[in-house]
Amino acid sequence: MLFRKLLPREGNFFEMFNQHADRMVEGAHAFSKLVANYNDLALREQYTREVDHAERAADKVTHEVNRLIHQTFITPIDREQIHTLINTMDDVADLIQDSAETMSLYDVRHMTEEITRLTDVSVRCCERVREAVALLGKLSESNSAEAALKTCEEIDRLESDADRVMRAALSKLFREEPDVREVIKLKAIYELLETITDKCEDVANVVEGIVLENS
């Protein structure tokens, strides 16, 4: 009984969710700038470093949340939901970094319209995730739960948009690109970018579950 009293009753999980979401969006914006300035080698390297920095910062938050789960006796929401939410959010940050690294490793020489469109949708998805996550700590306030669910619905729509863009992009790529190496490179990039939106949708599904169980 004394041991239980000595344990912290509630970690500041909601604030850490917000911190992670900020870093995730920071990485998405840096990646968007990387794509927009890809032909400028100096800027490409600068924005790649910014993506890496954001991912490392997000990873630190993830480790802190996972550590705190084991040290907190009473958590504000279900322990498994905390674990799933922060790790799924971290998957998004990792995928953004993976996309930047893959462009470099595959020696992608130019950006396509489809990469730009998928990047734009990915950024918007990350921004909506940040909005939805920010509402989790406000579920006691009127309309917050409804606002969170609406934001999750918007993420679902954005993921569907990204899926359509990727299918069209792959169709165009296989029909028009004669260089097999370029097909392999661009296909990998398209799929990575679309996976970012898939993971954002996974985050939205976790948020929806938390909202429905706690409002």
C-alpha cells in the first residue's frame, strides 16, 4: 500500500503527445521544403538535417512516454492506448525520415508532380493529427470530443485522397517511364509517402477509440 502511494498517480501524457505531434509536423514541413527545393543541393541537405532533427526529437518523446507508462500507477487513459498512440505517432515521424533517406540512397534526381502532391497530402494529414491529439486533453470540455471525431474523419478523407493520387501516379509511371531504374525508385517513394497517410489514419483510429471511451 505504501509502495502504491509513492508512485506518481498521473504522468503528463497529454502534453507529451502534443510535443511529439509538434515534432512530427515540424518534420513534415521540413520534408515539404526538401521536396520544393530539391534541385538546390545546399537546401536539400539543410532540410534533410531538419527532418532528421525532428525525428530524433520525436523519438526522445516516445521513449519518455514509454518509460513513464511503467512508472505511473494511475494513467489518465488506458495504458495500452497510451502505448499504441505514441508508438503509432512515432511511426509517422519515422516514415517521414525514411522518405528523405530513400531519396538520397536511391539517388533520385528530380521531383515529380506526384511526389509534390503526395507530400502535400502527407503534411495536411500530420497537421490534422496534431489537431486531433491536442483535443485529447480537453475531452471534459464541451464539443471537444465532437471536434476530435470530425478531425479524424478528415484524416480518413485525406488518406483516401493519397491512395487515389498514388494509384494514378503508379499507372502513369508504368505507362510513361522507360527507365526501369527510375520506375523502381519512384515507386518506392510514392509508396512511402502514401504509407505516411496510412499511419496517420491509424493514429486517427486510436484517437477515435480514446474519445469514444472517455467522453
